[in-house]
Amino acid sequence: MQYFVAGALGLGLAACSGFRVFVPLLAASMAYHFGYLTLAAGFVWLGSWTAMLTLAAATLVEIAGYYIPAADHLLDTLTTPTSFVAGTILMTSALPHLDPTLRWTLGVLVGGGTAGLVQTATALLRGASTVATGGLGNPVLATAENALAVGGVAFTLLLPLAAAGVALLFVAFIISQLGRWRARRRTRARQ
């Protein structure tokens, strides 16, 4: 059961890093530092004071940056690959009981893949919001993403199995919507 809980915790935090890269990293850093979670080997740095303070500063800059016009799109460009790395770190660090090869494989494929997919969806949604509202809807979208990141992290830390289930449903929804979007683009291109 501990493997499922650890994997669920990593998956939930990785999904949240698709909304905001540094919010789940900061939460994980604090949880590791104060002994709420157990760190995997090689991730002691994540629970250090230096990591916590650095991640806190990065979190504030990231959250504020999404409210600045044009900076939000620049942040999407930077955070799309960064979310993959964060998701990998969050998933890998949450699996202390597994062999390192399996831990890193799951971290890259499940954690990084989930975070990258969620971040890609939010970046596409922000682009659509910019086109549809001239950028006026982007602060509303940023607020929703902030709430999902913070609320998702809290939900994951309190109920990791339920949070992982929600994350899996959300990922399935994103994949289906991206498939429909690609099909519409192909249809328009043919016409």
C-alpha cells in the first residue's frame, strides 16, 4: 500500500506542477523538511532551508508574473520544459522505497509526462484566451491556475490516492481534448 500512496503523492504533485512549477516544489520541500514526507535517496537537498527559501522566492515571482501582460506568454515558454523537470523530480523523490532505475523511469514517464501535458494544455488555453479576449481573460485564467496549483497540492498532501485519481481523470480529459483539437485542425486544413 505504501507504494501506491507514494506513487499517488508523486503523481498528484507532478500534475500540480503543470499549473505552477514552483508551488508543488515548495510544498514538497516544506513537507520533506518538516518530516511530513520521506525523501528518496539523493533528494536531501530538496528538504534544505536553501531549497525552501529559493523555491519560495521563485513561487512568488512565478505567481506574480502570470498577471503581467506578455510576461505570461514568456513564462509559458519557460515553464513548459521546466514543468517536465519539476514533475520528474516530484515523482522520483516521492518513491523512496523503489529501485533507483524504476524510480527514475516512473519519474520521467509518469511525473514528467503528466506535468508536461498539463502545462501544455494551460499554455494552449492561455493562447486561446489571448486570441478570444485580447489578453483581458488571462488574469482570470492565472487566478484559476493558481487556485488549482495550491488547492491541488493541499488535496494531494491530505488525500494522495483521491488526488491521483482526479489527476488521472484530468490527464485523460486533456488527451481527449487535444485529440479533438488536432482533428478539427486537420479538417480545417483539408477544407
